Amino acid sequence: MDLIEKIKNEDKDLYTVREIAEILKVSEATVRNWIKLFKMKAIKLGGITSRKSKFLITKQFFIEFLENHIYTKLFDEEILKQ
């Protein structure tokens, strides 16, 4: 089963920045940068002026990101074998 299929089959509908970072084996700062650069869609929680805003990423947003930006078979195999 590849990573996208694994995500599709999960019962989870919302992911935190930390959860995405852990799944993809990247830092939380990297995930926040993807959101800031509009590479990954996210729902912002809190006010406009929050220094460290909280974000939630829907399952659909996560799948779109994987399909459109970084998903490759090699990447998938590296993530799934760990």
C-alpha cells in the first residue's frame, strides 16, 4: 500500500502540523513553510496577529499536497519502511 492509499484509509480527517511532519519525516518548520508558501492548504486557527498560529490540515488537503508537490514512489518507499 502506498502512502496516499494509507492516508485515504485512515479514519482521521484532520492533521496537525506536528502529525504531518512526523508522517513525512520533516520538521514542523518545513510544514509551516509549505503552508506559508501556499504549497499546502491548511485551516488557520486563532487570530490574525498570532505569532505562532495553529493550523489543521484536512485529509483531502494532505492528499492533494502529496499528489501535487512531493509524492514519488521513492519517497513513498522511504516513508513506509520506517
